[in-house]
Amino acid sequence: MDKDYAFVMVIILPVLWIWNKHKTYISGYLWHFLYKMGVGTPENSL
């Protein structure tokens, strides 16, 4: 159980760190994608 938990943390922590580091870029890309789909608003797109 402890081994599995440590394994999950080893995978999740770097992903969270990268997500945090590039959060504005990722959310900007998501808004751009949503805008192209006709969901997002233009001022939030890239």
C-alpha cells in the first residue's frame, strides 16, 4: 500500500509542478481551443 502511494506521488507531484509552472499557458491554450469550438470568449483566447 505504501509503495503504491509513493509511486503515485512520484508521478503526480511533477505533473502538478509542471501544471503550476505553465498554468497560464495551459489555461490560455484551453480558452483558445474553447473559443475555436465556439464556447470561450475572445478576450480569454490567445
